[in-house]
Amino acid sequence: MKISLFLDNFNRYWSSKPPWCQPWSVIFSGLIVISLVYILIPFFLIKLLITLLISLWWYLFLILAPSIDNESKDLE
């Protein structure tokens, strides 16, 4: 896939989303939650679990969802 086609699909996907659903807001809110967890919770395993869950959320929402959307539009 050419990089320009990838960027066009990426921009088209995210331009259809509301502001609270944009990549910058998802990353920012995840970083805030991770930071608060590391400040407020003394247990390492809980910190690790929450960090892994947010990382999974980022992967699903920021990488997997746009690619699935792109593939589904290719099938039309």
C-alpha cells in the first residue's frame, strides 16, 4: 500500500469521528489515567494491569479499528 493512500484512508476515518474520539484525545486520556494510577496506587500489579488494559485499548481503537474500517470499505 502506498503511503499516500494510507494517509488518505487514515484522515478520512478520523475526520468522521467526534472530537472526544480523535487519536489525540484517546492518547491523552490514556496517559492521564496511567499517570494517576502510578501516582495514587501503590501496588505494582494493579499499575501493570491498568497499563496493559489501556495499551490494549489504544491498539484496538487506534490501529485495529481504522484498518478494519478500511478493509470493509475495500469490500464494497
